[in-house]
Amino acid sequence: MNKKRDLLIVFAKNLELGKVKTRLAKSIGAAKALEIYTYLLKYTEELSSQLDADRAIFYSKWIEAEESRIFKHPSVEQYVQHGEDLGERMYQAIAWGLEQGYERVALIGSDCYELELKDLEEAFEALGEHDFVIGPAEDGGYYLIGSSKLNRAAFEDKEWSTDQVFSSTIKSLKEVNSSYHVLTKHSDIDYLEDLPSILKDQFLRN
């Protein structure tokens, strides 16, 4: 029996040169893009560690070696994502969390610098009353999705990495009569213009 009712899942890409933040890399180069992504992953770790919830990280390809782990706390379980597309991988991860006995499971990526602790706390609070919670992104996607009563429809037949993902997901939830709560809209970092000035100063200083 889990001591905590809540589980936060973090989806992360393995730290490979040329394989992370590829759209950003077209503007600043693969090495800088990897530096920024590593920083964002560390930011996500520090932020999520303040949350009163269990945590698990799901990597894109393999479990990181101990010396390269950013989520170093021994209580953070490590797994590899499974599924043909992003929707299936998210569905499988959240389903796994609910199967472990958690009552509320939320999933985030690792590239939202605007994400705050209050967003995560609000997400889990909302899941006490709703089937789903979703955090819309400025680009039309979402930076967080969570569930207390999973429904596959939220993750199927979506055009991932387009500006229709959030609206399409909301439509699917309405069609299956799943209740949901929408969080504050935030910006993901995918392109150079998405970088806040503080990160530009830190990583792109001449």
C-alpha cells in the first residue's frame, strides 16, 4: 500500500547530443540545445522534489546510468517509456501508476520553465474532484496531463506536436463524459523565441 496517494511522472529524453530540443538546435546548435535541456531537466527535478507526492521518471530510450542521473533521489523510480506514439506512451505510464494503487497520477514533460509548484499542487487537488486535469501550452499542446479515472480516448487519434493537441484532447474528454480541470496556460521551450531572457543570458551569452 502506497504511503502517498499521489504520483508525479516525468517524461524525459535521454541526454544525447543531437537528439534533444532538435527544433531549438536548428537555431543555436546541438551542443547548446543539450545544455539547455539538461538545465531544464534539473529545474524539473528541483521543482518536483518540493511536491508532497511520489515521483517516477520515464526515459525515452534507456534508464540512465547512476553517474548521469539527474533525478538522483533513491525514492525516484526509473522506467523506460513504451508505446508506438506519444499518446500510447503517456497512457501506459499513467495506467501503470493507477495500477500501483495511486489515486491521482499526473504526468509532465521536462521543458516547461514556467511550471511552478502551485501548478502541480493545483493539479493533484483538481484530481480529487475530476477525472482529468490538463495544463495547456501556448503552442496548442499541453505541459501536464493527469488522471484519477483513466480513459484511453484522451490519448488516441491525436496529431502530436501540432497546435490541435489540447483542443482535440478536450473534445475527446467531452465525448466520453470525463470531467476535467484546466490549469494556467504556460509556454514550453521548443524554439529560440520560447527561451526566457534569463536563459538566453545564461546560455547564449557571447
